[in-house]
Amino acid sequence: MAPGGAGAVKIHKLSETPEFSAADQTILSELWNPKNHPGFSGRYSLAHAILPTGKSSAPHILNSHELFYILSGSGVMHIADESSRVGPGDAIEIPPGQRQWLENVGDSELCFLCIVDPGWSPEDETIL
């Protein structure tokens, strides 16, 4: 397929993706989001997230379905009234409308991937 054609490989490099501080206090790099990436045909978003050492994300509710995949670090995931330790290789489902937050309880950054369906937008999130 010719460059730029419908079948062209599309790659976003994390090293070239801007970081921003989300309202929940995590540092996000949004790799794919149909709202921000013209031509992306998915309805979900994919972000790389960092939670600095000793920090917690703000308790919040998202109206979308979320999946986290922990890449490095260790933490405690809080969803509704349940809490569980999480670390590299753990995949976490967060159902829509659930109060949630993540604590970094390790001695290094907690890094994870976050998939949100439909794609994440600030208007979909309520900080508690």
C-alpha cells in the first residue's frame, strides 16, 4: 500500500507524544483518541499514564469503561469499596460509573496503559 493510503501503518511514538496533567493528577500521554487523532477509526482511547512516587490519583468517576495495564511500579487500586495491590502485568477493569483512584505505594513511578471506551474526554470525568 502506498504511504498515507487506507492500509498505511500508523504509529504514534510515546517519546513524541505530549504529556499533560489530567484532572485526576496523573500524567497522561494520549497515544490514540478519535477526538484528537483524525483518521483513527476506533471509538476507544489509549493513553500512557504515570503516577509519581508517593502520589495518588484523585478519587473520580468516569462514565466510560476503563482498562488499566500496569507496566511498572506498585500500587493500590481502589474501585468502589474494594482495594487491591497491583503491579507489573496486572490488568484492571473499571466499570463505568464506579468511584476509583490509584495510589503509588512503591519507591518508583507507577506506569500504566489506560484504554477508555468510548474515548476519554475531560467532560466524561467527575473529580470527587
